Amino acid sequence: MSDTPPPILPPVPTPSEARSGCLTALMVLGGIVMLLPGLCALLFGGASVIDGGKIDSDIAPLVFLGLVVGIGGVVLIWAAIRGRKAPVHPGTQP
């Protein structure tokens, strides 16, 4: 056998170390605010496609930026609702 000690694992977080409800609410509100540029991008991009058949080169970067911010809002809401999970250490039951 080897003389190396077993690796030291970080302590498992207790329920008191879980994310607070206030932070979760702020994350959801921030995500909702971030959804608004995405909605505008969909509206203006869709209107531009319907009117001219293609997105104008002037508005395309703004539509793309709005969609990226909207996707970030969806991810933020998803992360807030899903919550933080404690890491599972080898040899422990989940």
C-alpha cells in the first residue's frame, strides 16, 4: 500500500449556507428585466423580416444583441429556480 493520506474534501454545505430567498427573487426579477430586450428584438426583427423580406443591416446587430440579452435572462431565471445543489463527494450517498 502507499503512504499517501486520503484527499481532504471540502465540507458539505449545511442548509443554513443555502442561497437566501431574497437573492433568488432578485435573480428572477433581473431575469425578467433581461427578457424585455429579447422581446423587443423579436418584435423589431420580425417586423423587419415581414416588411422587407430580410433583416436590414442597420438593425441586425441590435436584434442579435437583444436576443443574446434575452437568452441571458432565461438562463438567469432558470438558475434562480433550479437553485444551488451541494456537490456530491465520492463515497457518499446523494
